[in-house]
Amino acid sequence: MTSQQNPAGGSSAGGQAWGSRLGVILAVAGSAVGLGNFLRFPGQAAANGGGAFMIPYFCALLLLGIPLGWAEWAMGRYGGRKGFHSAPAIMGVIGRGSIARYLGVMGVLIPLGVYFYYVLIESWCLGYFWQFATGGIGLHEANSIAEQVQESSAHYSHFTGMSANGGVFDFSQGITSTLFVFFLITVLANVILLYRGLSGGIEAFCKWAMPAMAVAGLVVLARVLTLPANAANPDQNVSNGLAYMWNPDFSKLGDSRAWMAAAGQIFFSLSVGFGVIINYASYLKKKDDVVLSGLTASATNEFFEVGMGGLITITAAFVFLGMSLGTLPGGTFGLGFQTLPVVFAHMPLGNAVGALWFFMLFLAAITSSLSMLQPTLAFLQEATGLSRKKAVSAVVLVSLIGNFYVMYFSSGLTVLGTIDDWVGTFLIVVLALVQCICFGWVLGIRRGMEEAHHGAQLRIPKVFWFIIKYVSPLYLGWMLVNFCKDVLPGWIDKLGTDPAARNALLFIAAVVAGLLLLTAMGERRWRAQGLDLDGVKPPAD
Amino acid sequence: MNLNLATLQETVLLPIKPMTTLGWVFLIGSVGSVTILTFWCFRRVLTAPAESELVKPPDALGG
């Protein structure tokens, strides 16, 4: 790493560095690959034109996902060469001033806020894995599919505690009947890996978890694609299941909602505008490639999403549930935790396949959640000068407060949903727009591309200069306008009528206040240290 | 969850459409393109010159 003084004290990067190039790629890909790849994508595609959905999907990948990813990798490494590793500090350098620095607080708030609830969903995956590995979730074979879906929904409701606040502490049906024990195990795993550091923890884990996830996914895929046709209805077979998912409906392409859904899916799936890539890339050196690395991480995410998510989930569900699939619980949680358990109950070797499936989802989730605390950790160290040990303790304490808040107020999953809406959905688009403007317009597209090409093993085609400067910001602006027109009014109404949603937003507001305060402290500290926090000088190397 | 059994029974009676040629084109084109891109990228990464690898040893709990 550069020898420039680091605001966290000690050597640049605060003693942290990646061990290998493959390691950083797998860590970024692990951050991107999550539940959305396997559960959200197939539902979105099937509902928005099937195969035709891939047209807006690939447009969004080329116009938003890949170029914004490159920009974030380049900005992160540039900030790292100046000795910074947190989004506020790096955005201040790229955006040359306090406005960009304070807007960069979103790059800490988003991963931290999402971690508050994401680790709970991760615990659901671990819990379902355990339950399938030890005999299933208790569906009665003699019941009809509709009755089994109702049993599955009741199990899900009890397990997640969504039936009432504090539901996860109801152990009347056994200690493993709710997510609490699995939550403790999941948090412990996250903390241990975070505590072991960037290379010894996150990277080392992702280097085996990502291949393990691919193997588990391929085994489940092979099982699904070789399923025999449904004995009661031979038309419910694999080929027709693929047809349900992939037959194109071009009429949907005239609907702007399909284009919004495709852009949203690419966006949330690739984790651009999330604050993680910028932090991870800040630990790279000037001569380290970011272009091929960024493309490889994006491609890996797409392989899991289209190559596995696009073939497994809907196909398996169709063989056992047929056209009734359209009436069953959809969306990420409905499909994953209510409908699929019924599918596994009907499948030969269903418990084993179900266990493998939920283990794969758990790996997808933990490689993502690990990436969510690292940006906060780096920010806390930089802003306060705390040692890594103390900073880990502080971050764990703050994250536990958030986790317990979301876990206890579980009724209807309103708190979880509100934080996901405002932090995990809306702010991501806003931060991406800020990053896009800072990279393409404030730093300048020519300088930004020069920066991206240091050590590059692949040239970014020149058309992407135009895309990043003009097309991506316009695309993001169009997304935000549509969002404000179609979605935001409903969310605001909900804040007025639902105290749980209002309190969740107040909780997030308190976190924002804390992060802004820390940024002000950091600003004073960095200025006193003589660091180039407004990006007026070229990097020392 | 409110599961309407009547709706479910009506939906079960909907005709099942077989895979069309365009369906196969979109499936093979999409899955094939992301698979080829992923393997191409990893081949480039794994055959990159050794000096591109980071050399700093891992550090747990530095700081």
C-alpha cells in the first residue's frame, strides 16, 4: 500500500490489505450475490415478460450495473491511495469538498442499516437449513397443496416472529422453533470473521464459501432439471416450467414498470451504490487492476442470478404446483420461505435438497452481510482513530442494537420492511446518482477513466465514457422520478398511519445523526493531520 | 397469508403453455452469455501475470 499517513493511524489502510486479487474479486462477488439472485430475480422475470424481461435487464446491466461498478472500484482505489477507506472521506476527495463528504455518509448508512435486518434473514436461512436437515418443517403429507402452503405460512410466521412483537422469544414450540438461536449463531459467525480482519476473515471465508455456493447450486440445479414430470399431471414438467419462466411476452416491454423492475433488480443485485465496493477497492494499490476485477465480480453475480436463479426456483415450483404458482405467495420472502418449502416436501429427496438449498442461501447471505460491517468499521477507525479491536467492539454493539430493535418489533415485519424501503432501496439509487455525478462530472470522466486504467488488464470501451457521463445519470434520474411518482407517496402515507414504520424511520434518523457527527469529528481530525481531504492534490504515489 | 381456494382451483385449470422457440432462444442466449462471460473473466484473472498479485501479508487485528 502507499506510504501516505493514514487517518486511522499506523500504516496506510490501518493495517488492512487484501491477500490476493482473486480474494478481493470473490469478496466483492460474495457481497453482491445474495437472496435476491435466487428468489427475487426469477419472480421479477416471470412477472415482467419472462424471456422478454432480459432485454431491459441486460440494458440496465450495460448502462448502469457494469459502468457504475467500474466507477466505484476506481473511486475506492483513488481514495485509498490518499489514505482513506470510508465512503464519506473518499466521496469528499472525489467530490472535492464537504457537500460530497456528507452525502458520502450514505455509503456507511446503507450497509449498516441493511445489516440491521439482513442478518435476521440470514438467520432464517440457517434455521430452515437446520430444520430441513433434521426432518423438514412439519408439513402434513395427506393435506392438499393449498393446506400445505397455509401450514408453511404459519410456520414462517411463527419462526420469524411476524405474528406479534417479541414473537421470536416464544420458545413454547422448542428452542429451535424461532430464529433467536440461529440469530445468535449467525451474529457470532459474522463477528468472528470481522474480527479476523479483511484478509484473514472476509477474504479467507469468501474464498471457500463462493466455490461451495457454486457447487451446492449446481447440485440443486441438476436435481431440478432431472425431475420427472408430475405423476398426477404430466404437463407439469421441467420443460413447461422453463416455459413459464422464459417464454417471452413482448407486450410487457411497453410498460415502464418492467423497465423499472429490471433496473431495480440489476441495481440491488450488483450492490452498486451500496458503499461496499468503494470501501473494498480502497485497500488496493495503484498498480492493481480494477477493470477486469470489477467485470469479473459483476459477471459472477450474473452467473448466480441468471444461470442458477433463472433455472432453479420457478422451474422446481412449477413441476409440483403448476399454474397455481401464480396465486401462491410471491416476492423474495414468499417464494423462498413459504412456497419453496412445500415444493421440497413433494420432491424426491426433498429434505436433503431443501437443506442444501437453504445452506446455499445462508452462504449467499453471510458473504453479503460480512461486507456490510466493514465500511462502518473503516469509517469509525478513520473518524476517531480507534484501534481495530475497539472499533470492532463499537461496531458490534451498534449493530446489535439495530438487530435487536428489528428482531423484537417483528409484528408484520413492518420495521424490517420500512428500513428496507428507505435505506435498502431508495438511498441506494440516490447514492449511485451522487457517485455517478462525482465521478463523471466533478473528478471528470477523462481523469476518472485514466484512474480506472492504472494497472488495468482490460480496456474500458470508449462508449462507456459517454455512458457514465450522460446515460447513467439520466437513467438514474428517470428511476428516481418514477420512484417519487409511483412509490414514495405510498411510503409517506404509511409513515402517517403506522407508528411502527414511523419509529423505524426515527431510529434510522438517529443513526444518521450519529454518522454526521462522526463525519464532522473526522473532518477536523483529517484537517489537523494535514490530509488532502478535499482532493486538491494528486495522490502521493 | 390469505389463500383463496376458489382462485387457486381456477388457476390450476389455466392452460399450460409449452416452451416456444423464442423461449429457448432467450433462455440459452441469457444463460449462455453470462456463463461464457464469467468463465472468460476468470480465465483472464487466473492467467494474469504474477506481479499483479498483492504481496502484503494478511494482518489480523493490526491497527
